[in-house]
Amino acid sequence: INNYKAAWLHIKKLEKAKFKDLRTSHWQKVIDEKKESLGHSSLKKIKSLATMLYNYAVKNDIAKKNYAEYIELPRQAKQEKQIFSDLDIKKMFNNADTVPWVDTILIMIYTGLRISEMLQLTKFNVDLEKQIITGGIKTDAGKDRMIPINKKILPYIKKWYQRNGQALVCREDDTPIPVKYYREKYYYPALKALKIQKLTPHACRHTFASLMAAANVDPLYTQRIIGHTDYAFTANEYTHPEIKELKKAIDKI
């Protein structure tokens, strides 16, 4: 929702135009005017919103064709994914009991969960006896996937489990935490307190994959835990790794 709202602010200048009169050039002008100030991801979201509007318009005979599909985005420079260093992670563990919310960052790093996935977990997603988290969203491969709880973060999972929150990771008043609020009020302040570089929450997911690769874990297991669609098809058809194998894999990091 926040992505759509942000994209709308950039195309709001077109709101008084009749949709049927808009052409590719109108949308392209928006992109061209914003390409110096916005990143590729933000520009892509603008095109995505325009495409969705056209899908609705064509379906309801408001427009004859989808002009958004002809929008050209600037070429994206390939960037190396940023991850937390071993020193960063060590600092987190050393301060997890004294600096609030650092333990939640470690939970993301050692599960590969997205920020939204972690914040949507409830006690029903956690089996402490079997030490498994069942959760995940976004894609068919990512939904309700089994994630073994790494022994290094088990104490933190148990701590949150003992709370009576509406979600596993919750606010002081036991209510769920919105993603934006968590990011701005808890996540970044925790990194600042530890004097760790300001990486996005998604860097935790990249760090997980990097740790698994460094531990020589079979990439198929890593992708199974992360919930990548391209792996899910292969796994469903051919491999079917047991949860105990996933547990062995995740405990290597």
C-alpha cells in the first residue's frame, strides 16, 4: 500500500487529465523528470502502478490499449548486494541483551525472513518443541514455508514467545508493529546505537544467503528456506528435502 501511495505522489500531476487521453509520452515524461532524483526501484513502481491502472481501464473500456507497457526505464547499474559483516553480527550478539530490538535483527539474519514476514508471525507460527517457524508471504513458494530455528537465535525466539503479544514480535503494549514504524523507530535506531552501517532490513535476507553460501550449504536448501519461486518448482518436483536436513543446513551458520 505504501508503495502505491508513494508512486501515486509522482504521477499526481496527471490526475486531472482524462485517462483515455493519456499516451505513453505523458507517462514517459514523468519518468524522465524523476530519473535523476529517484532510484530504479521507485521508477519501476511508478510504471507498475500505471500498468495496473491501464489493466483496469482496458477491462472497463476506458482505454483501448495499455500504453504503460511502452514506458522505458533507465538502465539500472548492477549493484552488489550489501550485507552485514561478521564483525557487525558479532557486535549484535554481544549487545542483543542490552540494546533493544537488536535481537529482532538477528532473527531476520538467521531465518532469511523479510521484515513484513517477521512482523506477521504469531505464536501459532512457532513450534518451540520442534524448533520450527512456519511462515512467509509474497509468493506461493514463500507462503507457509518451514524455517528451522537456528540455535543461536533460539533464546530470542523463546523470549518473544513468552510475551502475550498479538504478534510474536510486538510493541511494548503487545500490539502488532507496522513495518514502517519498526523500520524507523526500532531497526535503524538499533543499528545507530551499535554504530553499524545503515543497511536496509532486506540486507538481513541477503546476509542470511551469504552466510549459508560461506558455510557451503547446498543452494537448494538455502532457496527452500528463503522461499524463492524458481527453486520451489524444482523442489516440489524432484528433491523434497526433509526438515532435519534443513535443520542441519541452517545450523552451519
